[in-house]
Amino acid sequence: MKKLILFFFLSLTTLSFSQDKKSTKTGEITFEASVPSFEEVKATNKGVSCILNTKTGEIAALALVKGFRFKVALMEEHFNENYIESNKYPKAIFKGKIENFDSSKLSSAAQKFTIKGTLEIHGKTKDIISIAYIKKTGNSIDITNEFDVNVDDFNIEIPNVVSKKLSKKVNVKCHYVL
């Protein structure tokens, strides 16, 4: 009987803690560094992990760099080997906080929030501020945000041969259903 009561309380404790966090392993990040009149430079990673603490608004996301897929295989190879050096820097990590986040006030209509945090790519960390649109979809929380990063901030070198074909300002779009 003691074991049954202990099991019940442990289960209840686990459930109450797990309700404070929402997560996914199927988040999506798309980035684009295209320049007009040249071939599209765009990639998507559909295996991004993201976790949100619904009580504090703290959020973190992790993307394996080799998970980004391009339309052109050669671009993917150059991205991993020459630019981002994914063997040396295999992860892109964001850690931050959604300002004034209150999960109890979410509805099916997207609300605008500011997310402040740090983005680590290519061994460098940079402060990032972005606008996110967050809504409740059933039991899930849907987060969409977009921001720009400059490759120079992360010491990503673009060779002169292709410098006119790639933008140094990269647009990043994220979507998570937690």
C-alpha cells in the first residue's frame, strides 16, 4: 500500500512539473541569404528542438546545422564544409525569454510578443531581439517569429568568388508547435 501511495504522489508531482513546459522536436527554421538576379540561397531544417517554460516565458531552441536542406546539393555541401563548418560547430542554439508572457491569456488569435535572447552559431554568440506571434491551438502553443542576422557577427566568411551572390544579411524564420 505504501508503494502505491508513493507511486501516486510521484506521478502527480511529475505531471504538475511537466505542465510548466511545452516542447517539440519537429520545429522548423528556414533561412534565406538570396540576392536578386542570382540563384536562390535558402534552406530549411524541420528537426529543430524547442522548449518553452510556460510559467516564466523562458525559451530555448537547438538546431543541428547538418539538418538544413537546400534545393541544390552542392550549396548544402558548401554551407556545411566551407561557411558554417558544421563538423566543428554542429549546433545552432538560441536561449531567451518571451517578454510579458502569460500562457493563460493565449487564445486562437495570434498575439504579438518580443523575444530577447542569445543566438550561438559558428562558435559566436550574439544578442537577438525578435517579434513573435503566439497563439493557442488546442492543447498546443504555436510560435512564429522572424529576424535577421549578419554573417559578419558570427565570423562566417564568404569567399570573394561568390560574395555578390550571397547576402550578408540572412533572414531567419522559425515556427514551433509546442
